[in-house]
Amino acid sequence: MPDKNVLVLGGGVAGLSAALELARLGIGVDLVEKTSFLGGHAIQFSCKATDKCVKCGACVAEEKLEDVVRHSNIKLLPGSHVKKVTKKADRFSVTLQKTPEYITPQKCTGCGVCFEKCPSEGAIIRGFSKSNVPFYAVCEGKCLFVKDKSCNLCQEICPENAITLDKKSCSYSCETDAIIVATGFKAFSPESKPYGYDIFDNVITNLEMERMLRQQSIASRPSDGKEAKKVAFIQCVGSRDAKLKHLWCSKVCCGSALRMARLIKMRQPETDIAFFYIDVQTFGRDFQNFYENVQNDVRMIRAIPGDIFKTGDDRLRVNFFDNTAQDSIEECFDIVVLSIGLGPGEDTEELAELLNLEIAGSGFISASEDGIFTAGTAQRPMSIAETVADAGKAAWDTFKYLGIPQ
Ligand SMILES: Cc1cc2nc3c(=O)[nH]c(=O)nc-3n(C[C@H](O)[C@H](O)[C@H](O)COP(=O)(O)OP(=O)(O)OC[C@H]3O[C@@H](n4cnc5c(N)ncnc54)[C@H](O)[C@@H]3O)c2cc1C
């Protein structure tokens, strides 16, 4: 058993990377994830390789997750969040609240019968990676048994007897030598923007497009499942926005949207794709080359549209001012994809209070106290590659803090 132990908060790319680095250095890790599944945002992304790898980083989350679940120095605590932290003589005592393990991982084979037969939509949720065991989880907010005990169908029909609904959440306490905060970001909610999100079915976010391309390969209209023939991407939704006081660039959205556009064009060559932008942020060594090529497949329009309206034949009418033509233009699309920005994680303030973290004016974590380290997008927008590098640094700083002779 390792003598030193670190608590890592957050099971996204940052938390997985930091946990792995420490585990490989012989440190015991408790990896706490508040949702039912590890992998964070990036585990939902589709590989965007066309004729060759475009270095989107989507596979990194999958690889890290596979290694983490196999590592004997890492204890996984999904469905958990921190309630209390106290520090005594260089050690932290931490109390966690853990949601019940309704589906026993050792018994679940991932057959999916519970998911298919559940009468309450969204009550059984599915992970994105088979490395998450179990691959299914009970969503307490939607489960009829949790609500009023009116249904226990999944428990009755599970062929492995892996489901027990009559369980209570419990407290879990542990002692740790250091803490790494890797609680990530919150994607901007675009309901307040004039684009009809949550009103028109075919206005979706880039995160939803990522999931669509991962799960069903092609871009289709959510309203009727038909293949999309015209797609618009609108950039900087919730980023570089003075009214929202979100002045920062989210860094990853231009690259991510253009790679998705290229993938759609490869899989659905007939599809017309327009890309509305303020200016294109490039990142990564090969991006310039990629950007030059992508302009053969995608119409680049330097304008940010105004309102979006639904037409009588269920399409989306987008209005914008074309700077080149010096004219107002109206164009109809099948799907509009909003590239929502990266903002501070939703638990940041609560964690700041529990752990004495400093928060910058932007709302991201800016500094932490002795024995507490931060990693990844909890501090600012970062790409997956930057997140891995930052988590590696946080793990190394933690290792040095623990004072283990090398
Ligand atoms: C639409 C979209 C597309 C993107 N595309 C790309 C791309 O193509 N290439 C690229 O390099 N980057 C891309 N990114 C950026 C990429 O998502 C991030 O770099 C990466 O996810 C950061 O990982 P993270 O671990 O810091 O944060 P997250 O992925 O947010 O993970 C944080 C984890 O912590 C958990 N958590 C939060 N609060 C708590 C708590 N209190 N206790 C316990 N757990 C908690 C969360 O549930 C989550 O699992 C994209 C981002 C978006 C939004």
C-alpha cells in the first residue's frame, strides 16, 4: 500500500491525468467525480480524423480513462462530492457525500435492458465509454422509485440482479496528504442569446453536435432525424462578450467547430456548411495548414448573426450583415450549431469556501493554499493537450510537496 495519499477532485482529462501521474509515482489516489461517469466533457467528443488524424485530442480522454480504471493505486469515487474539509498537522480530513451504487459494477454486464425498458425518460443514463463500469446509471431526479416508489421495473428485469433501488446515499471519510482541484469548466448556457436555443429543436450547441457525431456519425436534424443539407456554425456564443462580462476567448471553439465541419463534409459531401465568426483563433502547431485546407470545404463568413427565426417548412432563417457585399442577408439552414464558450465550473464558489481557494474576476480559480493544487480548465480555458500538460505539472508539484525522496 502506498504511504502517501492524494485526493483528486474531478474526473475529467485534468483529474484523470493528474491521478495517473501520481499513481505511477507510487502515490495512492482517491479520485472523486460528482457525476456517475468519469471522463468529463472530452469523453463525449467524436474523433474528427478525416483522411488522417487532425489532432483533436478526443482519444486522449478515452486512453487516460482506460489506464485509470486499471491502476491499482487509484480508488474511484463516482457520484461523490466534498462536504467538509479540515486540516490538522499537514493532513486533510475530508468528508464526502456519495450517491448510492444502485447498479453493482461487479454484476452489471452492460446489456442495456434497463435502459431500453425504463418507462421514465432519462431515468437510466448511459455513459460514453465502455471503460466506465457500470456503463449505465440511475438518474435520481428522473427515477420513479426514488420519487415515490411507483416503479422498480429495471430491478425486476435485470438478468444479472445487478440493480437494487432501495438504497440510501452515504457519507465517506478519508484522510489525505494533499488535494488536487480539477473540477473543470461549465459550458455557457445559450438560452439568453437571440438564437432560439431550447425553443427551436434544430438549434443545438457544439457539445450536442460532438455527441451527435460520436453516437450516430452523421449530422441530422433533431426535429425529424433527416440528414442535414445546410449547417451553420456560429462562433463566440458566450465568449468575448462584454454584456455578459465574459471577455475571454474560449480558445478551443474555432478549432473544434472547424474540425467538426470538415468531418461532416467528409461524411456528407453534399452538405453546405457556413461558419460565422469574429476572427479565427488558431492553436496547435498544424492548425494553420488545417485552416487553409478547411476553407475549401466551408464558407467562412465574417459576421455574427442577429436573431434566428423558424420558417413554415421547419428550417432556420438566419439574418446577418455581409461585410463584403455591404448588405443584409437572410439564409435558411437545417441546423444551427452554437459554439458555446467555456466558463468557470459551477461548483467553484462552493469549493473556494471549503478549500480557501482564490477566485479571479473571471470566476476561474486563480490560487490555492499550501497542500492544495489546481489542474486544467478549473483555472482558464485550455485545450485537451494543454490540460494534460497542466495536470502533469500539478501532479509533479504535489509530488514535490509530499517530500518523498526520489
Ligand atoms: C464543445 C467543446 C468542444 C471542445 N473540443 C475540443 C477539441 O476538439 N480539442 C481540444 O483540445 N479541446 C476541446 N475542448 C476543450 C476540452 O473540453 C477541455 O480541454 C477538457 O475537457 C478539460 O478537461 P478538464 O478535466 O479540465 O475539465 P472537464 O472536462 O470539465 O472535467 C471536469 C470534471 O470534474 C467534475 N466535477 C466538477 N465539479 C466537481 C466537484 N465539485 N466534485 C467532483 N467532481 C467535479 C465534472 O463532472 C467533470 O467530470 C472542447 C470544449 C467544448 C465545450
